[in-house]
Amino acid sequence: MHFYKPNGSSMHTIIGKNGKERTTSIADARKLGLFPSVTTVMDVQAKPALIEWLQQELLAAVIDKPYHPDEWTVETYRKAMLINMRIKSKKAANRGTEIHNLLESFFKSGGFDLEEEDNEYIISTVKLIDEIFGLDGWISEKSFANTKLGFAGCVDLYHPEKNIIVDFKTKDKENLKGVKQYDDHKMQLALVCFPICTHFG
């Protein structure tokens, strides 16, 4: 869970009574008047697309390594297949984070420090942004709080002069032709773009 102050600055951790830093809790947020991030709010609802993807990954793990009674007990097989699914899911999430970090690094430094295999993903994204909006004036990882509606968050790119928000999304697919955005991605962008009483930290 991520929380933000009314001025838009992040407060994901606090110093506990024992003097050590810890993750900000819902109780802390209520006490301090913090706002939950858009993703924290949206995590409350079910995500059919994500559930379907996880189910497909579980089926793929089962097909790749079928059950044989002489090799597994039912319980150990179930655990092994779930672990395989979670490893694949974690790899996909880590890959998305890696690409986000590379893009963040570019827009903060204006240069590339990339492995050769990543150039096609990062350079093509940067070129597209340059063609449509230009590369000057962007602020990377800009936090905000909407004090009217009671939520907050952080956008990947924000252009204060042009009033443009860019949020990067990654897909675990070799070919993106015909790939559609998830509904929760659209909802997230819609909430971030909502103009009422929004403060950028």
C-alpha cells in the first residue's frame, strides 16, 4: 500500500514508536490524514484480466509438467505448479519494473545506460514521445494528491507547461499488435487526469 500527503508528496513509510522505519499502514493514514494511491484503491476490486492470466499460466505449467503419481503426491504437485506460476508472474512484474526504471533513468539524465537487448524497447518509446510531444520539459516520477476525491499517486511522466501525463505499461507478449489496454489501466489514467483539487508534490 502507498500513501501520500495532501500536498502530493509520498509517505510510504513512517518512523514507528520503536524508532525504526516501517511501512505506512491504513491506521497511520487515517491518523495522519493521508491519501491512498490510485492502485491501492483499485486493488480492492477484482481484476478479471489478471485472474485469467494467472489461470493461463497455471495451465501452462501443468501442461509443461504433467502429473505422474509415481513422481509426485497430489499435494507436492499442487505446490510445485503454484510455485512455477508465481515465478513466471514475478519475472513478468520484474521485467516491467526494469523497463520503467530504464525509461525513468533516460528522462532524468537525458541519456542511455542500457544493455543492447533493451534498446529496441526503450528507444522506440522515447522516439514516439519525441515525435508527438518533444523531449524537453518532462518531470519523471511526479507524485500528486487529489484532495477533493481523496486519492493520490505517482505518474511516470508529467509535463507542467503542456499539462500532459504519460504512464508506461508493459505487456508480457512478443507481438503487441492487437493488444488492448486493461480496463484498470484506463481507469487509473482517468483518475490521474481528473483536474479537481489536484496538487503535485
